[in-house]
Amino acid sequence: MTTKNLFIVFEGIDYSGKTFCAKILAERLEGWYYKNPPEECSEIRKEIDATGDLISRYCFYSSMNLVSSDKARELLAERPVIMDRYFFSTLAYHRAMGLNVTKGTLPFFPKLLLPDFTFCLYASKEVIAERRAKRGIGSANDQLMADNDLLSNKVLEEYKKLNLIEIDTSNLTPEEVVDKILEIIKRGT
């Protein structure tokens, strides 16, 4: 299987298993795990998310996608890059919240590095609730989704419109999800 320089993105609603699976895949492929937005932006992210202003949120996350795209280009020179969220999240979440955006209307879209594979992980409402109860609610975004089932459903619907590779993690361990992903990558490269 060719894994050198693959750029793989994990998307999906909170508690779907993205972070666990992305880290496991990065380890198995001896690649870089990269979280978007980067941790060094977590304080400003909290402030912007707390404003509730869609345009401010959209501008912040869009700029983080550009930063993450540049970082992925840099890291790909050495190893595969496994990214936890990317511009698909920006589109899905903001569309679900009522902002009218498409890939075609994003002025920065031509500058973004496109992934070789993008996986959208999801799980049943019951599994999401169970995972949330175990881990607790972390970010303002987590709280927003926890408080609003309708928004969570809308976000998932928006992800589905993006034609990503969907994987239901409800009855799979993170290792089984990664095995499934590796099989898809193997068939696709």
C-alpha cells in the first residue's frame, strides 16, 4: 500500500470518533497527526465561538483552514498527514447554522490543499450521548451540539451533501474503524 505523502482528513460531528481514529491512523501510517484549528489558537477560538456571530466564526475557521493547508503542505514533504477537521467542517457547520456558503463562493478555496481521502465519521444519537457522558463536554461547539439535536442533525445532513466517505462508528472500535479506512485507502491508491 502506498502511504507516502497521503493527505487524509477526518470529519464528522463531535463524539463520532474522529480524534481517536485520526491519531491511530497517523500512528499506523507513521504520519503526522494534525488538529485543525491548531492548539495554539484554542484561546482565540473560545472567544470567537462564544460571540455566537456566524460571520466572525466563519472568518476565523476559514483562516484556520488556510493555515492548516499550508502546514499540511510543509509536513507532507516528510510523511503522510492525517488532519482532524478541515474546510468540510467549516462548510457543514456554518451551513447548518444558516450561513449561505458553498465551496464555489469561498475566495480562498483554490489555495487549499485538497485531501487524497476525506472520511466522515458518524454514530447513532445513543452512542454519541454515551460518549459525551463519558468524556464530558469540552468546547463551546460541543455544548452547542449537545444542547441542540436539530442542529446536530443539520450538520450531519450538510456533511452528507459533501460526498465524503462515510463510516458509521456506532458498533466499531476505533481500531476497527481504522482497519476499514486502511482497506479503503488500499483500494483507492
